Amino acid sequence: MNPRIQYILALLILVIVYEVYLVVYYKYQDFQVNTYMQSLEVENRRIFDTIEKKKEYYASVQTNAYLDRIMKGSQNRKNPGEEAIFLVDEKEVADYKKLDTTEVILAEKKKLEKTYGMTNREKWVYYFL
């Protein structure tokens, strides 16, 4: 075979291999772009759903019934014509007035924190032993 024809065949084979490479490379890029777009669509749907849930919650929070319930629960308010009923006796009110809340809080804190009131050196000894 003529050497010129061999060079031309080798060149044609290289061109065909290069074109196959380009086809595979661009298909792979297309696949990556498509998967990225699908992941973005899923993320957009998730964000849209959370926005819709927040809108529904905000709409329910703005209703008069919800605001009325919150006002009654936190600020001890009542609507005109309503009567408030207290389920606490006078004796219980007197007992609660006698309690020193700071002592109760400190006692609970001492129960929860075993190292409460210890110096730094005592805490280290407690932790190691």
C-alpha cells in the first residue's frame, strides 16, 4: 500500500476517534446539566412547599380567634361579657405568697447541677474522682 494512503487512513482514524470522543464528552456534559437542573427543580419545589406552609401558618396566626386565645393566655385578658374563673383556693394563694421563689429556684438548680457552689478546685476533684 502506498505510504500516502496509510497516512491518510491514519489521519481519518484519528479524526473518527476524536469525533467519538467529542460525542461522548458532550453527552456527559448534557447528562450533568440535566441532573443539575432536576436537582434544582426538586429544591425549588421543596422551597415552594415550605413557603406555602409558612403562608398558611401566617394566615392562621392573623385570625382574630388565634389573637384572642393568645391574649387570654399570656396577658390575662378577657372579652366583654366573659367571666374569669380561678381554680385556686385562698389557702393555695396564701401558700404561694409565702414561697420565696429565689430559694425554690436555687434548690432546683442545686439538684440539677451537682457542682453548683463549688470552687474551681473542688469541681476538678469532683470530675476526676
